[in-house]
Amino acid sequence: MDTLSYKTISANKSNVTKAWLLVDAEGETLGRLSSKVAILLRGKHKPSFTPHVDCGDNVVIINAEKVTLSGNKWSEKTYVRYTGYPGGQRFTTANQLLEKNPAGIVERAVKGMLPKNRLGAELFRNLKVYAGSEHGQEAQKPTVVNVKDLK
């Protein structure tokens, strides 16, 4: 058996093929949707996945305001931010964040599932989230993906 023919192929920026995917968040549970979108952004669904390279796809999420949360999370789930001043810790519930920034709920959930390093920041730039059904990526001709079909 010729062992030299079995080469591990590592993807790099020049040989990665990135696609545009469209995900409809209407009626989807926030955590399940976010974990599947994070896998698409990271590129783990591709056989050429390389951990240190941005080999994932560009993802467009529409209808972010129609995402669901189970139980009492709309009123009990809190998002924490810090202003930088003493006593500047601010708390926001999921309901308040939905009224103020519907896309922010999905963006925060997906960002929390990406790596906390430069690669994660680069991957997060490949995500576009829109509150309504209209999006600005028609020119890229995104392929519609049903998240229920993904593993």
C-alpha cells in the first residue's frame, strides 16, 4: 500500500469556497437556530474543515423578530453589559432587547457560540441578521437553507 498517496489536505484562504446561505428564523427556537448557524459560519459541515481557517459560509438570517424562546425566558433571561464606569452594570431582559433591537438577540446568541479570538471575530463578520423578511444580499443570490434539515 502506498502511504504517500494519503495526504492530509489543509484548507487555506486561497482554496476555500464560500457560499451565501439564507436562513429563515420564523418559529425557530433561539438556541437551536444559533448553534446550527454557528456550525455553518465555522465551516464544520464541510469535509475540508480546518480549525484555524475561515472556511465557513456567509449566512443571512431573516425574520429575527419571530424567533421563539421556551418557558419564561422572555421575561427572566437577562443580558448584561457594562458601561465602563463604577456602578455601570446594566441589565436588559429578552423582551426589552426584542423591542429595541430584534436582530441583536440572534446576533448575541450566535456570537456566544463562536470562538473567542480573532478567528471568531472574523467569522462573525460573515453573519448578516435582519429583523424583517427583506435583506440586502439579493445580489449574492443566497441559497435557502432549512435549519431543521441540518444535523
